[in-house]
Amino acid sequence: MVEPISLNKYRKEKAKAAQKQQAKENRVLFGATKSEKNLLKASDEKAKKELENKRLDD
């Protein structure tokens, strides 16, 4: 005989799988590792400092 299944449990599992798939797509589109973000931030700060040092005083 076949075991009865809980439709609520099935629905939740299906929703969780959809959320995992969406998260995977978002990681590809928007994701950057923490080290990449820190590297980008450091290079932005360096460029800002260099620009500030080239500023002429009035």
C-alpha cells in the first residue's frame, strides 16, 4: 500500500527548492565574495586619496 503524503509538506519543499534556485541565480548576478568587496573598497579609497592629493589649494 502507498504511504499517504502530506500536501502541505510537499508544498513547503517545493517552495524551498524554488527559493534555493532563486538564491543561486542571485549569487551569479549580484554576488561578490567578501574579499572581492574589500579589494574593491580598498582600491576606491586609494583612488580617492590620490585624487585628493592632486587637488590644488586656492
